[in-house]
Amino acid sequence: MSSPPSSGSERSLASLVSAAAHSVKLNRAYLLAPAVAAGLLAAVLLSSLLDFSAFSASPRPAFPPPTAGAPANASALSAPPRAPVRTALDTLGTRPREPFTALRDAYARWDAAVGCAAFAEKHRSRSSPPPGPAALQDPEAAPCGSLRLPHVALAVRGVTWVPDILDGVYQCRCGLTCLWSRNEEALADTPDVVLYEIWPPPDTRKQGEPLRAFMDIEPTRKRSGHEDIFIGYHADDDVQVTYAGKFFRITHNYHVATHKRDDVLVYWSSSRCFEHRNKIARELFRHLPAHSFGRCENNVGGGDKALELYPDCARDGHGAAEWWDHLHCAMSHYKFVLAIENTIADSYSTEKLYYALEAGSVPIYFGAPNARDLAPPGSYIDGAAFASAEELAAYVREVAGDPAAYAEFHAWRRCGVLGGYGRNRLVSLDTLPCRLCERASRMGGRHAPAPNATVS
């Protein structure tokens, strides 16, 4: 008699039986698969012929509701891009030439042909500063919590061209108050910051002495090397000051003519005769009728002809005969003003551009390459965009003979579409007192640590 199998043999046998049983189940599944597939196919065909919606307790809508953040109309995702708005300048040359002198008549033509809504839509992308390197500082970027002094006294020291009209006490943002004064004896006796402009500040500053601010808004932006705060025209400077404010030209005659000359199209006035500017003027004046006041390329018989040509400029008690006293009023009689900067540099856009805008004329501008970020939308002609003076002159003549097209250069003012010009005004000389005082407050004013001083 053989001996019984060992437990290991029994486990092996059990595993074989289990594997065999599993194999049988698989074989049965394979045998049943065709029948199951046939049944499912029949069910699908039957469901396609019958409407089961009547048996549903809560019928499903044809389209599911939009999820949060998704457009309600799915077609919006595939909508074609909006066609660009075409205005009077886009259709320049399609209308017959029509001489005009009255601004209101030109405005009426533009209102009927275009209107503010279309102009605003065309320039809506410029309602805020463009992306990329900013041309203008944000005067409200710094948090109020960074202020260290609630009140700052500022003294303007030495000879400077900054007008006296800035003197006074200012209520600034974040509750800050600012005293700006030239008088250190009676008013700003304990200044937190001293402004220097023509003469550089002292080489050193001791602990407890006021901060030194130095301003140079010429194209060189040359620092003194000893200032605590540098003020220049560029957004990269500590405090930016642009030429777009009113305080640069408070003594000028601001009378503006209601009618434009149609016989002489361009005004120019210059007292510093740089050859590159004279050359542009000479070339352009070969193709356009123009009047040149000032010393450079003068063709009106001298620099004192403003009141002789335009007696209406003698209003408001401005009887001085110098051409610069009446340049706003004089240039307002012309459809175009030639504006050429002394130096071509980014963000260096001076009163030459803003004089013309304030006089209600259209600047023909040669200057800052990024002037588009500084000036009102559609307000000037970029002279550098033309291949030749002859080509530029042809465009100017075309605009001068089209009331609707000419009026479009004034639409920014009439429609309130300012673009970057709005911020440009906010960082001009007009607002320097509060912005400089704010900078000094964040630094601690005269309590700020002196350079190389040891703070215990």
C-alpha cells in the first residue's frame, strides 16, 4: 500500500483544480460572448426607434447649462474678430477737396461722418498705458502705508526757473500734506527736503539735514552725483516730471482763434537755430505755405509781428510785442504747427508738442519715438513716418482740404479720449510738489539716515 500524499502534494493538486475551474469559466465566457453582443446590439437598435423621454422623471435639456466662467452662447467662442473701425482719416482722399476756415463747421462734418463713439472704439486699446516698458510713472503706485511722515516741508533753494506759482501748501493723497516754498526764513524753516535745479546740491549731507533733490529735465538727464532724489523727464528717474503741465507757460496769452487760415497752413517759431531743425523746416516750407516766427528761418519780417498780423492776440491785456508772449494765440490761427525737438530721445517730449495741442492746432511732430504713449490718441502727425518732405507735405495738404479729416485730429479733446496723455498730465510739473513730498516722506525726510552714517 502506498503511503498517503504529503500536504505539499495536496496543495499542488488543489491549485491545479482551481486553475482548471477558472479555465472552464473563461471558456464558458467565450462561448457566451457572441450571444451577449447580439443582445446588446438589439437593445441599441430598439432604443433608437423608441422615445423614452416620456418615461423620464426629469427630462435632460438639449444643451447642458454653461459652467461657471464659460460664455452662455457657445458661438461666441468661434465669433469672427471685430472689424476695425474706419474713421475720416482712414478714408482720406475719397472726398473732394473742400477749403474751410471755421473750426465749428469742420467739427460738424466730423460729427456727422464719424462721431465720438466710433473714435473711442478705434482708440480703446490706448485708454491705458500699453504693456511693456512704461513711458510714464504711476503716481499712485506706492502704498499709503509706506509713508513715514504725515507732513513734509520742501524748500526751493537757489536760482531756478521753477515758477513761483507752485509755492503753497498742498493736500496730497493718503492724507499727506506738503509745504512747498522758496522762503526758508519765514515759511519752510525746517525743511525735510531741499530742491536744487540750476546749481548742484552739497557734496555731503549730515544726519538730521534735509534730503537733497536735484532736477534736470534736459535730454542728458545728468545727475549731480550728490542728490538723494533725482528728478528727470524719464520714467526710470526717481521722480518723473514731464512738460505736459500748465505751469511751464503761465505767462502766455491763451486766446485761441475760432478760424484757421487756409492760405498759409503751417506755423513755426524757434529761437535756437539748430541746423537739423532748420533743415527740416526749409525742406518742408519748399512744399507748403508757412510762416516762421522767432530768429530761425524767419519769413514774417521780424520777431515782433505777432500782434501786427493778429490784433486779436492783444486781448486780455497782453500788450508785449515779443513773439513768445503770443505764440499760443498766433499759432492758433494756423491749421498746423511744426514742432521739432532739439534732441530726439525716448520720452523727451517738450512744450513744443503741447503748445500746439493747447492752441487748437495739429502738431507736425519730429521728436520722441514713443510720443504715441505720451500724446492724446490721433492728435498729431508723425513727421518721421514719411519718406520725404514732399510726401509729408502732400499728406498735410490732403488733410487741410478735408474738414472731417482735419477735425478728427481734435476728436481726443472733444470726446475726452486721452490715452497716455491723461497720465502724462498727472506726472507733469503741475503735480511735482505732492509727488516729491511723498517720495521724501517714504524716505523719512530730514530724519533719513545720512549716506554712510551708522544707525544705532
